[in-house]
Amino acid sequence: MNTPVYPVRWQNNRVLLIDQNRLPNEYTHVEISRVEDMARAITTMIVRGAPAIGVAAAYGMYLGARDLRTTDRAEFLSQLTGIGKTLRATRPTAVNLFWAVDRMEQTAANCAGTVAEITEQLLVAAQKINAEDIETCQAIGAHGLAVLPSSPEQLCLLTHCNAGALATAGYGTALGVVRSAWAEGRLARLYADETRPRLQGARLTSWECVQEGIPVTVIADSMAAHCMKQGLIDAVVVGADRIAANGDVANKIGTYSLALVAKAHQIPFFVAAPLSTIDFSLRDGSLIPIEERHPSELYQIGETIVCPPGIEFYNPAFDVTPAHLIQAIITEFGAFPPAEIANLQHR
């Protein structure tokens, strides 16, 4: 396929989402014309990945505003707040969602025109968020390349979950770093954790690599320590769903254990994320809300039940990696030690 992947696109007066639940077996789009359908798409992970969720939520705000039947400015803004509340309730951990909704609400509040003019500006704002995210990811890729280990000349990188084009507006955060390394001849191979329970690494990261001819090896999550001990991994690069002001990082469940293993093997561990993923209002990672998802993600794979009946389940979607395990957080403004990201607040 080797064509750019855009999981969220505005086309013909509606949003097109790549249905990520059907990959890699089926590449198809879902058309979204109502905010209720966008909220459902985010909740059911048709669209996933913190930056992509933010872009989708921005368009969702416009779709909801477009359907409002009032010309009174105050009433319009009040109802728009309700739309924002609906979207915020879809995924509690990914802060880009909240950032995008806040930005859309601020756009509406700052527009002095009619309701029709405000609605038009909301579409412009959503499209701007979309375009900015692609530029941001390309900058993250360039900055990430600059801080990767200088030797060997060609690196073997390990990533967890999917922080690629599918998780953003395009190009990717962690996978953006991988793409940049591949383009510059610095990547020998990417190892991708399968990422239980939803297998985003096996299904999505590997799919993206295949599209571009990037050498990729999928491993079970439990194999990372063995691969590191065997000298197969030179660095780890992951994405993030929310970063606290002290540099603690919430990312897909399993990231914390991967960081611990990397530390034990003296392998650098990097986090790649846009500034919008940093939640400066949270002192540390203990304050990050962790989403718990339905136990069916654990006991069922496709149509196959893999656990006996009558047992209990615990299915947190994310964990928090302490800042001291992270060598650098790679943003569109550069790569910084976690202790320094608080300085980015007013960028």
C-alpha cells in the first residue's frame, strides 16, 4: 500500500475514520456525521491513540454544533458545553481529548459572530488541529532521531502498543521516531510487543510497518526481557496518553514493566508525545485517572472464550511509568529529561 495513513479525515462534509478494530484483516472506513456516533467510535476504539482521539473529538464538537437548532448565542454555547461533556466522558485517560474539547470551546467563546459564524469557525479549528498534529509528529520524529543512541550505526528499536499514524492524525509519535530512523538509514529492525489484551502492536504497528516496508518482528509482551538479555534491543520508544507535570507517563498497560526491564538492562527508554499530552495540572502520575475496560477483552479473543467461567477479571487499559525510568520525553519542541518538561508549560 505504501501510501500515507490518515485515521481521521474530513471529507464531503463528514468525518472518515479508519476502523481500527477491523485491521489488519480489513481496511475500511466508518463515516461519522453526528457527535453521538463520534462518541461511540471513540469509546469502542474504532479510533484510538491519544492524538487521534483529540482530532476526532474536535470534529465531534463541530458535528454536534452543526446540529444545534438555536440562533441564540448564549444558548448555543451552553449546549456546546453539553456536547463537550459527552465527548469528555468517552475515554478518561487520554488528555488530548480534553485538550481538544477545551480548545474548541475556547474557539467558540472567542468568536464574536453569529451562531452560524461560530459553527463555521469550529470546523476551521478542527481542521487546524488535524493539520497541526501531522506537523507535530514529523517534528517529534526528527527530534527523536537526534537523541537515539549513536551506535550501532543501525539500531534495533522496541515499541509497545501503537503510537503510529493510526494513533495520530498521521506519521505517529513513537512510530514517527521509527519512521525517521528508517528514512535516514539508522533502523535495522523494529520489535513490536503484541500488546495484550487488544493486540494493538500485533495488529496495528506491524500493519503500518508492512505498508512501508519497515522490517518488523512481533514478540509477545513477556519476551521483551529475553530479547534485551540477548542483545537484540538498542533502545525502547513508546507513546503516551497523559504525562504529569513531573514527567510520570501513562501509556498502554505493560509500558511500566517494559521500562523496568529496560532499566535493568541499561537500555535507554524514550517517550514520544506532543505537548498537548502533558497535563500540567497534575503534580504526578498518581493523579492520572486510569480507564478500566470490559473484561471481555481478556476472556475472549474474537469469538473464542479463553478463560473458564466464574472467575474475576481486572482490566486496566493503562499504567503509569515513573519519570526516573525515562531517559527523555520527545516533543515537537525537542527531547527533554522528564524533570525539565514543566518548563514547557507556556510554550
